[in-house]
Amino acid sequence: MELVVGMESTWSLRVWLCAKMVNVDLTETVIDLSLADYKTSLYQHSPSGLVPALKSDSLVIHDSLAIIEYLNELTKGALYPISLEDRAIARSLCAEMHSGFHQLRQQCPFSPAHSTALEVIPDSMQGELLRVEAIFAQAEGPFMFEHPGAVDACYAILAHRLQQYGVYLTGDAGKYQQSLLQWPLLKSAIKQAQQWRLSA
């Protein structure tokens, strides 16, 4: 299978993390999203013109959450908790990350390289940070549930992004943030993002 990723695309990294967690081998095609004509290249791989996209023979899956669900089904549910209730919560949290936190994305753009810490947290980010803190405080331990899964992949990139801008959570939320930051797989993902910059 081929994973089409975007340089510095956080959702490409989240899918990459999920694939690694369930030991699904993927080849990677990197699209440089900074180029003026990147859509020309992207439409050759993704009908939506967005990354990531997963290609398997004639199948093309062109949304990150759909790819995560496909990987989950491919591996008999390995990316979500066992209980029905926990799976529902995990999917809700993944969907919230997918569709929300617009101010955080705008004010703190992702980069695998070092970023300058925020001197003052903008008022527009305060509400979203409170929500992130509430989500992180739900974690049952080092990971959101008993075993690492899709929800950890989704929020590990956010934990890294917050650290880049000098935002460290406290209490139980801070423990989960630090656990994610120390996760070897996240560290590998950041190195992978750096490699994508070189190969695009």
C-alpha cells in the first residue's frame, strides 16, 4: 500500500503513527505543499486534492479518519479500545481533533523544526486550550486508554505542537502531555516529518 503524505501535514503524521502501531507496511509518496502547483501533483493521487491518501491497488481512501478506520478494520480493531463505550469516546475524541481546534492550528502552525515560544497566549486560543486540558486529563494512564491507539496518535501531534510553542499543561493533563512527548513512536514520527522535508 502507498501512503501519499504532505510535507508538514499533521494528519499525514497521525495516519503514519497509526500504521506503525498496527505494523502495516506502507510506501510513502511525499508532496511538497509549499509549491504553487502542488495540487497538480496531488490530484494524481487523491480525488479530493487533500492529504493524506491511502492507495491499495484500485482503492483510494482520501480522508485521514477514513484511513485510520480502514487500518483499524484491517487489523481487527487494534486501534481502538475493547469496550463499546470506550471505542465511542475514542472515536469522538479523534473526530473532535479532526474538525476542531482551529485557533490552535492558526496560531501555532506545525513544524518538525524548532518554533518560537509564545510570549502571551492569545485570547482566541484560551477556550480551545481549556478543552485540550480537559481531554488530556481524561487519560487513564500513559495513554488515553489501556493501550496506545488512534486517539493517542491524534493528540500526540498536538502535544508536540503545544511544546513547540512553550505551552505545557499541568496536573493530570500535563502528565498525559509528557507521556506522549516521551513516546518513542512520536519521536520517530517527528524524525519522519523531518525526513519528508528533505525528500519532497
